[in-house]
Amino acid sequence: MWSARPFNSDMPDPFGRNVTRNAEGQLVAESVKCPACGSNIFFRPEVQGMLCRNCGNIYYPSTLEKMGSLGYSIEHDYTGDNEISEDDKKRHEIVCNSCGATMIADENMMSTMCAFCGSPALITRRMTREFKPDYIVPFKIDKQTAMSNMKQWLKTRKMTPRGFKTKSRLTKMMPVYVPFWILDCAVNSDLYGTGKKHTSDNPIVYSVRAKANYYVKGVPFDASLKIANKLMEAIEPFDYSEMVKFHNRYLQGFYADKYDQGPTEIMDRFIKRMDRISMDLTDTIAKKYDEYIPSPEKNFTWMSELSIKYCLLPVWFMTVEFGGRTYQFAVNGQTGEASGQAPTTDAVDRLDSLLRFTRSKWRWVLSGAAVLLPFLFAAIAFSGNTSPFYYVLFLILCFVELLLVVFIVAMTLAGKIADRASNRIHKTVDAVNDFDKAPGMDSYLDTTKRTNLTVDNYSYHHEMEQEDRKRKNMGLPFGL
């Protein structure tokens, strides 16, 4: 199939291979190589270009000219001391046997607990590979300020269990430099929705498609599997004007984490966040209509002109042990922004338990019994037996039937009340106790470069006429 299709071997194949003929005249598929390092390159739809997974460069498929870069080199594993720098020989790794987290510290620092899960099950070992960040944003606020900011943030949480906010529940707060990929790129988004304009007659309904082209600068993505992405997004943004080239002196007295996710491994996160940022344009699009409903499931976003930096950013971590569970919180070590995810009060859990019971299979078992008992009444009544035993049995069954009916009605009403109360409470709790919302376009829009937004719309009547015309030309039924 591949050898039969028309192909211009002078142009790079977007699937990452060219077709040539060997000495015997047979067709041979050859992979396109990276002009920079010679590794194989592959087409990635997310960036609309050819991506090299070794050096991170991105090229135009048609010309192989460079169109951007992930700006990193894959960190190699080292097995001998001769491969580790002199500075890294003065460091050690602290490994958590509970969650598997690895922290890097200088030779004078030890730890009594894991910064990520709060476990004391730690071991210390020599460095196993080189630690090479490119940039770093130094810590700016101290521990006391971070603790104060966290306590103030906890006061804003609603419907938390009694005692959760007390000082005795707080464990040691630890400073950790977290690895991040800092993304600059051009964003291209197709946004869809439905608009409505009210007229003196009937309202006109439009199918809306908006095309957005803009640039973002400095969007951070944490590169650690041990940390919740939403937690790191909640304490953004960072001030990159204070970002400097990495130097060992910034790590003295602090812990650091190593990245375990490269940019090519989190490309889907890039796209999803760029798509969310593009949704900030919804309000601008909605101004053109009296009513507007976005359709995010139809949106399509891709990136170009990528530039990525590998940077360590400062974060204060704190774990709160409560009710047999551990909750993780963080404070931006530069700006002091605090966030986390607080537990809800036990009353909410009891309300959910009641709601689950009213919807369980036992409700239908009891309902079935209430339906069958009248048939048993009838059988006893028409049996003609007048013995006291049957009389007492009839009274007992009537009493059981009454209890069943009252219980079913009560549980039905309780279920409806619990459902409404649970929805209202969870809506309040989820909005307040969940992670804070990540910064949007206002924080990362690159205002030094062009921004373009065009909105096209077609009334549904116009679209139906176009569809009928197409079907008529094809000889198919139309006007359906």
C-alpha cells in the first residue's frame, strides 16, 4: 500500500520516513533524521511539526527548517562516580520508602519526614545520576511567612471537620525546589459554540466558530509524578524576572526534586491547558450575541514556535494528618500564594451515606415486600379460616405492611431532601475546598506579540440550506 501511493521522495515524509530505491531497485523506507543531532524525527499533530525526542528541536515538515525547540537534553543515567560532577559528589539523595519520592540535598542536610507524603520512612544514599537544572527561581519568603499564609488560607475553607484547622494538626513545613518545564509558544485554537440574537420576531440561532491566534509566555508545568498538577497550578504564577542561571549556592539549606517527566511525555497536558486558556476568550465571543453557549468538546487547539526551559521553582510543602489520611498543601516560595485540598465535615459524609442507602437495592426489596403482602392478606381473608392464629397473623401482617409503607415513604422523602441538600452542599464545598483555579490568559498572554480573534457565524437555517444543496447534488434525499 505504501509503495503504491504517489510520493515525492524529494520532500520529507510527514510520517518520518522517505521512500528510496536500493541497488536492486526495491523501494526502501528511510527515517528522516534531525538536522541538529541526527536522531529520528516524527510528526506530532499537537505541534504541527517534526519533533526530535533526543534534542527537543521541532521542524517544519515541508522544509525541515527549525520552528521551535523543547529546549532540553534527556538526562542520562550514570553508574560511576567519574560521570558525576564534583558538586554532585557533595550531595546525596533522600528516598521515601512509602511513596518513592526522591529529594536531593547537600551533604549537611538530613530529613525526618517526606515532604510529599509526611512519612518518616526515609533512607539516604549517594547520588546515582547527575543533577543538571538550567534555571532557578530562588526562595524569597521564609518558613514563618509561609506558615502564616497557610493558616490564613485554611481559615477560608468551609465545612471542614472540627479540629482540622488547629495548630496541633499541622506537621513540619519543608522547602523544596520543584522541577518545572517553562513553556513559551504560539497557540492556535478553533472555538465552537451556539449564539442567539433576539429579534422582534423569532430569535435567530447561530452556529459559531471562532479562530484564535495568540502567544503565551512562561506557562509552568511541574515535571514530577509525586506532586498533584492541580496543586502546583493553584499556587501560580511565579515572577520570572527573578529567574537566574542555576548555581549550587541556591540549594544550600533547601531540598530539590528531579524531573521524571520530559516534555514529550506531557505534551497532552500542554494541549489541554492551552485549550483551557483559550476558553478565556468565551466572554469576548459572547459579547456579539444576546445568549451564547460554548461547546468545548468541539474545540481544537495546537501549538507552534515552542520554546521550553528546565527550571527549579520554590515551593513550601506541608502535610496535614487528619482522620487517618494525609492532606498535602503548598505555598509559593516566592509570592506566598497558598493552596491545597481540604477535607469536608463528617456531616457531608453521613448525608451521602443516607443518600446511597435510599438508592440501594434494599429499597426495591422492601417495595416488593409491600406489594406482595396485600396478596397474602387476600389469601388469608378468602381462606374462610376463623381460628385465632389466622386472626393474629392477619393483624401482624397489616402492622408490617403499615410499617413498610411508612418506611418507604419516609426514605423516599429523605432521599429527595438529602439529594437536594447534598447537591447544594457539595456545590459549595467543591467550589471552596477544592484546589484554587489555575491562572488563565491574563497571567500568561505575551502582549509583545500579535493576538488575533475572528468570529464566523451561520444561522442554522443557512446551514440547513447548504446541507440540502449538497445532498441534492449528490442525488440524496434532502429537506429532512
